Amino acid sequence: MTATVHLVDDDAVLREFIGGYLSGVGFEVRSFDSVAAFRAAAVAGLPDIVITDLVMPGEDGLSLLSWLRGFSQVPVIMLTSQDATTDRVVGLELGADDYLAKPCEPRELLACVRSQLRRLKATHAPLPSTNADAGTDAGPVVWHFAGRSLDERALELRVDGARVELPKKPLEVLMYFLRHAGEVVGKDQLLAAVWPGRIVSETALTNAIGKLRAALADEQQTLIKAVYGYGYRFEIKPERSA
């Protein structure tokens, strides 16, 4: 079945160029010159993926993304000529799946589109629970490792006895690592386990692991080791108590 792409950009030349390229490789593409036009068309049905410019007259790409995330997790790739970190961060927090700088290389855009569609397909498959992955039917436990501890029930992390505040997602990444200590864990595996049923960018995972490393004082990667080309491995075998 042909995947559908909705392209939103006020630049007619860019719409024709990207739309023609994606159509030429087999996608069904509809182009819109404004967010308002896209919203009107979306009432009849959403595409498989959305590509939108960030900066446009009237409603911009962030407005489109915020509206869309109110009811759908359809993948969104944002195109921007800006290098503003703030806009990227806001977009990722709203749920953007990827960013590409304009003018973008069409083959890179195609790779991003295909990557997001593969991930979308993967999230429709049944996902194992964290407990099942761990090979145990035990409930929440307290983990102890290298002078640190994580209480799963209270979602409380302590380093050298002192409580460390950490957002929920980095804590869930740590919980997954602890239940799979010593294993090489792929990025897609982590994304599926920590963000089940959602399409999120690898940047969200990278940010979560960065916050986790900072909280664990693991700048030297003695706990969480990056495995090039695949994912991560938690290096310490933890002890557990009920």
C-alpha cells in the first residue's frame, strides 16, 4: 500500500521540488501552502507522515505540531532554515520526530521518511512489558548499584544516599537498564519500551540518557556505555531487594 505524505510549506518552489521527488519514488504526496489548508484537509483523514516548514506566515510549524499532537501521533518531520536551539527544543517537547535544515538533501529527507514509517509500523506490533522483559513476575523493587539506588515504587533515585530529582522518562530508562544489566540494548528497543505506542525521535532518547548520566554522575560512562552503531549497555550488575 502506498504511504501518504502531506507537505506543508509556503515556498511553492520547495513544495514542487520535494513533492516531485517523493512522488517519483512511490509516495502519494499532497502539498499545502499554509497550516490552515492542511488543517482543513486533515478533517477528511490524516496521512502516514507530515513534513512541515517551521517558519511560515500566520500559523507556523509549531502551531501545526501542537494541534496535531492533541489527537494524533502521526510522524512529523520539521524543515527549518533556522539554527535556533530553542525552536528545536520546543518542537521536540511538543512531539516532533525529526528535524532537517533547509535546503535539505532529498535523499536524506527520503531516509528520514522511511525511518519514521518503519518505526510507525513497529509500534503497531505487540510490545512486551518491562517486567516480562526482565524475565520475572516480581513487582516493583529497590535496586542497588555502585553507591546508588532506585526505588521503582516511589520512582526515587538516590546517589550516595542523597535523593536526586530526575524526570520520569530518564528514570524509566534507568529502570529498563537495571532489568537488562550487562545486555546490549538497541535504541529502538529502548524507544519501544519507554515510549510504548508513540513515535518519538532518537533525540528524545539521547536527551533522556544525557539527563540520566548527569544525575548518576556518569560522565565517564562507567555505568552506561554507548555501543557504537547499536545502543547502550549498563555495565554494573545491580543488587535487588523487595
